Amino acid sequence: MKSILKWSGYLAALLLAACWGTTCFAAAVISDGSDGPFNPSGGLVTLNLPEDGIFNFTTVNIPEGTTVRFIRNTANTPVYFAATGDVVINGTIEVSAWITDLANPQFAFPELPKRGGGPGGFDGGLPGTPTNPEGNPGGGPGGGNGGAGNGSPGGGGGNATPGGTADRYGPTPALGGPAVAFGDPIRGGSGGGGGSVGFFYGVPLDAGSGGGGGGAIQISTPGDITINSSILANGANGAWAFANVFASGGPGGGGSGGAIEFFADTITLGIDGLIQAVGGYGGGLSTQPYTNDPPGFSSHADGGMGYAMVQAETVNFQGTVDAVIITENPCGCDLNTDGRCDMQDWLLFGEDWGRTDCNEVGVDCECDLNVDGTCDMQDWLLFGEDWGRTDCPIP
């Protein structure tokens, strides 16, 4: 399995690369302190995102019981939460897609489908119509494909991992979107594809829209970041489709998880802390109690995982990371994560050499270091950069 590691007793996907393929990390936004300290007090705090997406704080202190969310700006930029001093998060920061509903915001029901992406994320694809039955693809570089057949489900959006392809609720399901590299600058997740309209003896059966992709947030400071609660950038569920006992429209695909980026001197994730950027579930059918059990009734065109990027002198993670992590001081060649780049890693690297299907769902290629779907000379060059090191970070 590709770079799936245990970190402090919790499952995390750790992709160790300072540059992903030819893309290196963007720089941190530096706060000028003009917005002063940010000390919200209790309950839900909703901030209008500035047109450039940047908050210039001195310090940040989000207390327990406080949830901070954002209203997208017209350019739909990521959120840049910059500070000159320490950042302490005992409450919740959320840029998930479900908080953005392009038609009817329903903040109390995260299990309901939402087509709009989170701040900096991409919208889900529109469903087909009776006059144009095919579903539309989800937005973004990893957008899920739209359903093309009679009542075909849309595909899940991809980001750090590919989006899923439906295996129920309609013929010829659309493919999920591909895995894509971490954005430079940071970007959110891609939307799921919309389903296609079904027809039963000429009567159209409505399809579902794709779920929006999770948003993107950068938290940066020259000081320390401490997280004792949650930072969430999750994709939204795909919308369900109308069905009768004989036929149905195609459900929408889930949106992918977004992206969370940290720059600090020291980053601490407490034992109760959570960093999460997961995809939404594929849609279901109107004849099912979908909202009671989205994973149980999903078409399985779920959105892919999102990213968490960490750059700090000291990293102390005891909590849960539910995202694909990219860190500094990497050893891309340490495939068995024993702290060394040696012949054991070379043997693992060679097992899938020459494969071209590494981005397909369920396929893991240890040698696809740049995550372009193939094991080729570009990966070999990346593998060789740290050959012989014995100081590789061990999660």
C-alpha cells in the first residue's frame, strides 16, 4: 500500500515530498497584524472572506465550543489565516463543502447534499435535464465525470486520491476524477459529477447533482500552532436521484476532500485534535432514507481524500489526521519507513516498475512518487535524490 503509515497510533497517509513532481510548496502568507487579535467567544462565528482571502491577525485564540466558518468571496479564494504570534485552536475551524449551499443554506444538516464547494473548493456538477440528459462533470482538476447513460450515476471528485466510481444505481456509471498533485498555491477539492436523467417509458426521472469539494485553508505564523479540537475541509455528499420501483435517475458523485496547510515554528496536535479532509459520499435514491445513513446508501462514487501540508521546525502530533499529509525534510525513497533509504526500499520500488494504472481506484504503486499514474524515470529520479540517507523522519 502506498505510503500508508501509523502516526501516534492513528492511521495517516504520509507522502513525504518537499516538491510533488515539478510542483513545490507555496510560501506562507505573512501577516501584517492589521486585523489585531482574533478572540471569538462561543457558538457559531461566520466570517465574510476578504476579496484576497487574507486575515492579518496578531494572535488567534479560538475557545472550546466556538466554530468558525466562512462565506466565500466573489473570487472563491482559499482562506489565509495569518498571524504574527501564536495560534491556539480549542474550538473548530471549518471550510467543508457542506456549509456552502448555492440554493438553500442548511447549516444544521451536514449529511444533506450540497453542490457548492467550500472556500477555495470547486462546485459539484449539475445533473442532466430532460432535454439534455447527460450529467455535467464536477469542477476542478480532479472533477468527477458526469453520468452519460440512461440514469447513470456521476463519478466522485478526486484530489489526493482518486474519486470513486459507482457500482450500483444505474448502468454505465461515470468514472471518478483522478488524483491530482497538491496545489501551488493551495486549492480546495474537486466536485463530484452530476448524474444523468433516467427515462421510464418516456417519463424523465430526475438525477442528482455532484457534491462540492472541500475548501482550502492556510494557517501561518512565525510562532506556534496548537490544535486541541478540529480543522475540517471535507467534501459534500452527492445528491440523491428520483426513483420508482422500476427505474431511477443517476445520483451525483461525492465531492473530494479539500486542503489544509500549516506554516509555523512548532505545530502541536493534541490527543483530542483532528485534522480532516475527506470526501463526501456518493448519492443514493429518493426511495431510501439516505440522510439517516449516507455511507450505507452511497452509490460508492465517493469523493477522494484531501491534503494536509505541514511545514515546521518541530511537529508533535498525538491526535488524528484524516488526510494525505505532506511534510518537510522528506525521504521520498524510504518506502518501508524504517528511517533509511537502502536496498530494501529499492526492491519495493521495483515491484511495480512500468505500471501505468497507478491512479486507478484500488491500485497502489509504491514507485509512483510523483502521483502521475505511472512508474517511470521521473519517479526514479525522485527516488534517487535521498538515496543513502539514514536520518529519514519516522512517523
